[in-house]
Amino acid sequence: MGNPERSKEKKGQSKQTSTGKQQEQEDKPFIGLLKLLSVIVLCVAVVLGYWHNPTIFTNLIEFWVGSSEHWDGSHPIVHSGSAIHLPADIPKRDAVVDAFKHAWLAYERDAMGDDEYHPISHKGSNLTNAGGIGYTVIDSIDTILLMGLTMEYARARAWVTDRLSFKRDGDFNTFETTIRVLGGLLSAYHLSNEDPLYLERAVELADRILPAFETHLGLPLPMVNLGKRQGVFDKDLRGLVSTAEVATLQLEFRYLSHLTDDDVYWRRVENVMRIIKNARLPHGLASIYMSLFDGQYVTSAIRLGSRGDSYYEYLLKQYIQTNGTEFVYRDMYDDAMTGIHNHLIQKSTKSKMTYTAELVPEQDRTREISWRLTPKQDHLVCFFGGSLMLGATRTGALVDKVSIPPLDNELSPVGKRNWKNGVELIKTCMATHDTATGLSPEIVHFRIPSDGLDSSTYAPADWYIKGARPGESPPYDARYMLRPETVESLFLAYRLTGDQLYRDHGWKIFQSIEKHCKIATGGYATVVNVDENPVRHEDKMETFLMSETLKYLYLLFDDSDTLPLDKYVFN
């Protein structure tokens, strides 16, 4: 039997419940209205709060659900602090060393000391009839030292000691001689624990180049006769200089002043930057030619490809080289990046691939100048993705040391913009490797609505090699010249993010070089058509294969303690 008191309690509870349900039914409309008003108030508060300080909400989202700090949702990374160690992938790194030895030993066997190498005919050639100045040897020494190739280094050093001569009565390109030979000697000096041999030869070469700066304003002439110590006009562009060439001497000459405590080298190249700064165009971009006589830009193409590329590259690198103390370079860099973002960065029509276009001047019958945006991108431009990412962590940073990869609250809005553009440009450059060989062509064009290609049987989706048709001779644009720009960006992107994706891309490119560019008897050669398999070769191994392409691949797979980005700048 049940407890009478409990039975009474239950009856009372039942009564209360019944009364509560009736009251609840009556209150439902009122409660619903209150909930709706609460939601509206909350939404208004969120909107106003985000408008006032969006960081509060992005930080909360990161705390609750996590985020991909490098803004690429397809490849999220687990963040592990402001500084992380990236270990070497030893098998892949060593495979790159083997490739370098395959190239170097063939060059050493057939053409030691010559400026250029032709691996199919087993010959070397020089840039002037007066003889060479060791372009390939000197440009490769720092790679040899990084890879620890002691025997190869000993022979290269012996050549510099016994055979190198700058007393050549011939005309050498001022820019190329500076970045490859002067830069090579200075890099060798540092990496050899300051072997005085390299600094002595660097001083001698720089002194022979200096006469090129003896012009009305101090803009260097395009060529220099090293034997006569005379600057030489370019026969095809008399009175003009390439913007990229005159603005890509500064790292080398400034470093030489630092090493010698002689500011004559620094003053010459600093004057060039002053002239360029004073010639600024309203949009912050640079035409590819300047006048030797008045120091102003002349009407010519605006692009990040040939004759424009390294101007933008060295703006950032000069700021880094001066340890972030010369704000003029930071300001010029930020100004230029905004100009590029506003005027040159475009999206392809179908897949919305990010690329950089060119502005080409056109003159009508009345001599009025208009500018045509051309959807053309050189392989040279592929340096720019990694450079933008690096710049985002230097000029776009809100903290002294940016995390790897950067956190959202560590970059300014401009830094985030540049980082995102850099990531997307690397994706595009990798997409241009989608060819029969896995190699990227020298020049690509992107689809635009007015290109008239939709009616073509072979209409491309996003990009194409202009003039390439099945069964016909390949155009110049279709070649792969062993260029380093994409792997340079992959190296920088990997160091800045730790994302394995970039190593994977680099390895695919390396495998394609091994498969299609490698010459069995030694060396590597240009592929004349990346969309043809089996390939045809041009008998030339560019000097930058050993000095840049294989160097960046080696660094991509090596330990991140090798040449860390917070201590080194690459010329």
C-alpha cells in the first residue's frame, strides 16, 4: 500500500502541473516575441561591434573553432608558436645535390671557366670575343659551399686564383655582371668564412664597373668594357636604360661598402634610387625604361616581367638588407605593391586564377596615348608570389616577429592583402606546370572575354601558350629554360608557412627537370616545347640552373637553419 502523505503530495503536484501547462499556453506568444527581440538586439550588437573592432570576433572564432593562419582553407596548418624548426627532407635534398653534381661535373669537364655551357655539343662559350669572366664558375660557388662539395669547391677556387681575369676588352652587361659575378664573389666570401681571395676580386671587379655610373645624372650605362674601364651605350636603346637593371645593383654594391668601409660603392647605387624615387608616376608603378638624360620614365610597358621584375624585388630586399632602418625603401615598396594590386593583378575568367597583367601603351592617329591591359605573364613573374608573402611579414607586420605561419592578428590589412595575393599567385604559377612535361612555359596568356577563343577547337579554360598549335613549330613562349622563379617562391612560402604542400610542388618540378631536361652524358638543357613529349632540347644550360634553380630546391628541402630568412637576403 502507498503512503497517504505521498499520495496527497502527488495529487498536489498534478494540480500544479496542470495549472502550469495552462499558463504556459497563454504565455507562448509573449515568450516568442521576447526571443525574437533578443535575437534582433544580439544581431545589431554583433554588427556594431564588428564595425567598431572586427579583431574581437575573428579572435573569438579562432579560439573556438581554429583557423588556417595562412588563409588557405584547403591546407590548414596546426600552429606551433612564433618560431618553428623545419627539418630537412634528406633523401630529396640529396637528390638535388646529385643533380647539381651531374650539371657541374659536365661543365667542369667540357667548359671549365667559360661563361656558358652547351651540354649536348659538350662545349662552352663566352659572352665576348675577348674572353669570359667565369660567369658560371663564380655564380655557382655559393651553391657548392652550401652543399658541402669540398672537392668541387677546391677546384673552383683554384680556377678563381689562377685563371680568372677581368682584363677583357669586351662589353659586358652591367646588371648581369653585377648580380652574377660581383654577387657571386661576395656570397663566396661570406660562405667561405671570409676568404680574402673573393673580396679582393670583388673590389677589383666593382672598380671596373664604376665607370658605367659616369653619366650626366649617375644612372649607369647598360654595358661596361671591363678592360678599358668604360661605360658603353646600348646600341639598340641609345639614351635609355632598363628600370630593372639600374635598380638591381644596390644589394651588391651596398654590401661591398659594408665590407670595405668605402662608401663610394654605396653612394653610386643610392643615387640611382634617389632618381627613381623622384621620378615616381601617379600610380606608383614603373615603366620598364628611363631616360639617361633627365632621369624620368619614358612611355613604355609596365609589367612585372622582363626589364621590370627585379626593380620591385629589390625594393623589398633593400629594406630587409638595411635591417628595416631605411624606411624610404619600405615606403617605395608599399607604394608599388598598392599600384600592382590596383592596376595589374587580375583574375582569369573561368577559375578566377590570380595573375599579373601588363599595361602596354598604344598611340592613335592623333598621337594620343592609351593603355591596353594585356593578360600576359612571364615565368619571370613567378618570383613575385613568394616575394609578396615575405613582404607581408616584413612591411605588413604588426609584431616584431611574425609566427610561422602568420596569425591573423599579426598582419595589417595591407599585409593580409599582400599575403593572400602571394599565395594565389603561387597557385597560378603551379597551375602553369600542368603541361605534357610538368614544366612551365616561358610566357603564358590568360583568357579574357574578348579574346575570341571560344570558337576554337582547342579553346583553353584559363591560360594558354600563344601561337602554340598541334603539329607546328613551337613559339618561343613554349620553352622552359631551367628558370628558378617558381621554386624560389616555393622555398620562401615553405619557410614562411611550414606547409608541406610547397615541398610537394617543388619535388614535382624537380622530377620533371630530371625527366625532361637531363642530358645523359652530363648537364641539363632547355626544353623547346613544354607541351611536347618526348621533348626536344636546345643546346644550352643557363647559368642560373646551378646558381639559383638547384640552390632554391636544395634550400627547400634542407633544414630551416640553413640561411634563415631573418638573417639573410638573397640577391
